[in-house]
Amino acid sequence: MHPGRERGERRLRRSTFCPDAPTQEIFCDAETCVCSVDGVEVAQCPADNVCAEGDAIFDKMASCCKFE
């Protein structure tokens, strides 16, 4: 088990990396999703149970982060 994590707690991270483009990431835990570009936080929103929804991370990335 990872330090700082409760048993059964889920976390999701999704990153995009393309040459000559900024690295975009979203990290979600049980409460919050945090969006970053090149390691700098650019947005934050409620997780809305995204960790239990499988591919919902892609919709959350679009609605929360507004990445283009």
C-alpha cells in the first residue's frame, strides 16, 4: 500500500505528452481532481466519484481542465 493512502482508496492520473507541446495532467483522488500543465496547477474541481467510473477520467479531463 502507498504511504498516505487508506486501504481501498482509488486515485487516477492521466497524462498527455506530445513533442513540442506542454505536458497536460489530471490527478484525481476521492475528493478532488487537479489539472496541471508542465507541472503547474491550472484548475481544480470535485472528483464526483470519477475514480469508480472507469473511462470517466476523459470526460472529467475535458470538463474540469478544459485542455485543448
